[in-house]
Amino acid sequence: LDFPLHFRMNNVFFEGADLEKIQEIFDQDGAYQSAKRLLTFLDNHDRARFLQNAADQYDKLRMALAFLYCVRGIPIVYYGTEQALGGNWRYTDSLVNDVNRQMMPCFEETQLYIWIRRLNEIRSLFSDTLCFGEQKTIHLAPGDPVYAVLRTGQTEEDMVLGVFNNSPVPQDRMLQLENDQKSGSWVNLLNTDETVHLKVGECRVTLPPYGALLL
């Protein structure tokens, strides 16, 4: 279980710490025989659920889940996350274990369920890239709420670019990629009606508040 990444994702995504805190964890991946085999997670039975910590901000949870599915490691979704368990400010120190282990009163195709289902589809469709591919940070700057990471597989076509906005306001960035990257349109896998144009190793992206792109 990748507890170091878990704690840093929580520090950054709901406490507002700088994204460099997450990068510090990735910079230590060489300490593992294979960081791609680490089990990554936002929630588990011993920690307050992410949605509670994020003050019931569903957009933060969706962004964090997209991040979890994009970066190296094997993502775990704790039961009930897709049903928004642990929200509505129900936590106290005395209730944390009870709430973490509660029975689900029902099971519905909530918006979170649909979001996670799509993330699972993306992970399956691009398994060579997202499960086994290499990871390179494309955009990171001190105090900047935008983070971008490129996952690459065995061929030039095996690429997924993840871009994340850990901010309550929209963000616009010009991302610099390798100059030999082919020009063309990249589809946002989270909303296939959206495309981003890549030209001569760079592309401009616009992200909504706490938004994510998987291109």
C-alpha cells in the first residue's frame, strides 16, 4: 500500500498543499523494485473518507480519482466511494471507524459511479500505457495549481497525457511536450466531445475548477 502517496494526495487535494509535495513522492520511485506495483488509494477503512475531508466537494473527488487512475501504481477504490459514503460531514473522532465500515443502504448509478466506471474503461483500454508505461512530469511549478504527467507505452502512439487543476478557478496553460511529438488532435477520454490540438510539441489546455483531462 502506497501510504506516502496517499498522505500527500490528501495534503494537496483537500488541504491545498503545493503539488511539489506529490512530486517529491514520485521522485523516490527508484527506491522500489517496481513502483508500478504499488497499490494506490484515496480512501480506506482506517482513514477518514476523502469526500469528508474535502468538505463534500464532489469535483475535488472526481479530479483526485482521475489523478489516481492516471499515475503509476495499481488504483484501489474503497467500497462506497462510488456511492458518496462518508460525506455530509458525518465524521467525528469517535465515529470514524463506524462510518468507514457502514453498510451501504442502497446501490445506485450515481454520478460518481459513472465517473469511476469510465475511469475503469480508460484504464482497460490503455492498459499497456497506464498499467505498465513510463511516467514523466510535463508541467510542475512552485505555487502552480496545474500538474501534468505523460504516460508512455511501447510505441509513439501509446500515450496518455493527464492534466489536473487543483484550484477553485479555471486555469489555462501552454504545455511543452517533446518536439518530435506528432501534431494532431488529442481526445479528452473523460469527455470524448472535447479535443485538444497538439502542434510542434506544445498544446494549450483549459481546465475548469478542480478539473481533469486525460488526453
